[in-house]
Amino acid sequence: VQLQASGGGSVQAGGSLRLSCAASGSTFSSYAMSWFLQAPGKEREFVAGINWSGDGTYYADSVKGRFTISRDNAKDALYLQMNRLKPEDTAVYYCAAATFPESLRDSREFRYWGQGTLVTVSS
């Protein structure tokens, strides 16, 4: 599967962004999906994950209540609605796909990655 992330940009603290990840080349519903972020000089970390059908979602504590992950299997698309953004959310955000990950939180479980989209939140 090929993944293309989009929707990043610059926003002031308290604002919102919606990231999208378009999938192609394979049956999208065969993959569990997650979003990860990587801030400058730091390791990649888990943001949110969603199971194959979309009825199971998981969040990092830092984004719980502010971010919402969703997917549309008919459109081969993954989304991340980001509300009440904070400067510490600034990072490159990556979407990732895996067929049967043991954990949606572990980046090592994911074989397929999008190219990343930059989110910058200013105070």
C-alpha cells in the first residue's frame, strides 16, 4: 500500500487542523492504521491508532480529548482531526499501515509509511 499524507500547515495555538492520509495500491480495509509524530531531534512517537473497521480507536495521553482519528474505507482514507492545538504539537506527522500489528502504538509494527506532513503551532 502507498500512503500520502496531507493537511499540515501553520496555525496558532488553540486552532485546528485536519490531516488526511490517502491510500492506494491495496485494499485499505486490510490495514490497521496509526498516526505518529516526530519533533526535531526527537524519536518518532505514537499519536493515535484505529483498527481495520474503525470501531476501535486509541490515543496518546497527550492528545486524548483534543484529537480524533477516523477512517473511511470506501474512500481509502485516514484522518486526524486536531483541535485545541498546542505549540508542543509541532512536528512532522506520519500515517502508517500494518496488516496485523500487535500494538497500534509501536512504530516497529508498521511496514508502510506516508511521507509526513509538517504541523507548526505558534504561541
